[in-house]
Amino acid sequence: MKKMKQKISLLLINSIKKIIDDARQEVVRTANLKMVAAYYMIGKLIVENEQQGKSKADYAAYTLATISQHLTIEYGRGFSVDNLENMRRFYNAYSISETISRKSIEAGKGFQPIDSPKKKKAVSAKNSISETISRKSIEDGQGFQPIEAPVFSLGFSHYIFLSRIDNIPERKFYEIEATNENWTVNELKRQYDTSLYERLALSRNKKKVKELSTKGHIITKPIHAIKDPYVLEFLDLEEQDAYSENDLESALISKLEHFLNELGKGFLFVGRQHRIMIDGEPYKVDLVFYHRILRCFVLIDLKLGNLKADHLGQMQLYVGYFDEEVKEAEENKTIGIVLCKNKKESIVKYTLPKGNKQIFTSKYKTYLPDKEDLLQLMEPEPEYIMIPK
């Protein structure tokens, strides 16, 4: 009886502690988001003030140095000239010209653009009036009137990085994904450096590319979960003269968290070298995952050299076995990915059946891809018009 009471007391205490810890975390999170909104408004005031300066460059430098000196004396660290410049850039990147509803991110629906012309005019007029009031009030010595900031969902360090992305649809995509997937700043930078936006855009038509910047990476069918290429720069394998398929597999397992981030949302690790028996003959699947969104197994076979037809045939065998012997009736069909260093589309075309939706081939790179090369691949082929003689 005494032990039971102690157990109940311990459970009660742990439950109370969790409530307190969750509440404190929420307080910190809310406070951080409030500060992000404050930095946005500070950036707005700095920009408005600069617009009144006769010599912008000199005036701006003097203004930021003066503000930094006063705020540092009053509030301590966090208000250096560089950080004030970040606030100014933050406001310029997320000002009214890019008006979007951020509350929809938290609901998992992505950004909802403001489409109504009347609403746009009303917002523009309101903003114009607000700016007029704020400028007039400072001339009268009353100071700036605070303007309500948009709702933000990430930390200021995230927005410092995002503000440096000039392509607005690309910036929106990374903001949605960072919010929905709880990316750290380092993970956000890594996803940008590996050109995630461009890689996903390559497998989509114009309409679907636009959806990336309004809804983020939405997965409703197998092709949506596949990337080509996959970037494995975190393995540092390019420094080695030679490595085997086993070396590649072991390296991926040793950095499984990085690999799962690269695979993308929804992947859960099941096992490596998964043994199956077919007519008394043993086979081994290199890597087995489960996709919680698509509700199916995902098999990955690693190949160092060029893709060959028998690699695809082997994957067809694995996928067929899992569909018949492993997956449950309520689960969807198994996906197979042959991950290779090089591939030729003709091999894929003539080996896999028409209408194939289960087996995919992707290249992997052990170094960061060139963004310019990927952008060129995204450009549509020019149309040629025959002019009659």
C-alpha cells in the first residue's frame, strides 16, 4: 500500500512538473515571438526615419550608431549596429508589399494571400495614413506611433537568414517548412544550401511549383516524397579515394538523423540489411523505412556506379515481396527507391512497366549541388515556331 501511494505521488508530481515545464516553454516561445514582432516594428521606424534623411548613406550610418549607443546603455546586448541593420532588412523583406496571413501556417494550411482589391486598397490606405501620422508626430516632437506588426512564427535568427533570400516564393517556402517541421536555424541553412526548393520544384509543373510557396511540401502520393538528387554532403565521403556500398550504408546509419532530414517529412527508420527468403533463397534489402503520411513501406537499395536494368528488377522483387508478405491490408503499396551515383532515363523507361507508381530511381551527391545549375534545369524549354517561307 505504501509503495502504491509513493508510485501515485511520483506520477502526480511528474504530471505537475510537465505542466509547469510546458507552461514555461510556452512563455519563452511567446516572449520570443513578441520580440520578433518588436524587431519588425523597430525596423519599420528605422526605415521611415531614413526616408526623411537628405544623405541616405551617411544619415543611416549616423542614425544606427546613435540608436545602438542609447539602446545598449538602456537594455544591454542585442542592439548593436549590425543587429539594427538586421531589423531594418527584416522589415524591408516582410513589409506590406509581401502581405500574407501567418496564422494559417500554424493551422498547417500555408500562407493565404490577400486577394481582394478592396482589402488591398484599404490596407494600403491604412498604412499610408499610419506612416503620415508617425512622420508628422515625430516632427511635432511626439515620437513615432507604434504600428501593429504581422504575426510571426519563427525566431529572429531564422528571419535574419530568410531576409537574405531575394526570391519571395522561395523564401515563403522555407518559412512554411521551418515552421511546420520545427527546423533549427542550422537545419534551415542546410536545407537552403542543399537547394531543397529547387530540387522539389524540378519534379513539379508550374502550378505545383507555385503551391510550394503557399502550402509548403505537401505529400499526397509517392512521387511527392521522392527527391532527385539526394544530397549526402554530411557524410564527408568525397574526401575518400574509394568506398564500398557497405561503407555508404554504414555512413548513412551513423548519421541517421541527418539522413532522415534529407529524406524529408514522414520517414521512419525500420532497419538495415533486412533479410527476406524467397523460395529458400536469402535476399537482403539495404534500408527499410516506413512513411507515416503515405502509410507504406519504403525500400532503398544503394548502388555506387551506374544504374543497371537488373538493379530495377531486383527492386521489383523486393517491392512485390513486401506487398504480398509484409504490408497489412489497410496499408498502401510499397515504394522502392534505387539510389545510385548515375542513371540513364532510357534504362528506367525500358525496364519499368508503363504507369509505374511504386519504383523510383534517384541520384545521390556527396557534395552541395550548384544552385545555378538547378535553376537552369527549372527553366522551361524554349518554344520554336515554324515560319513558312
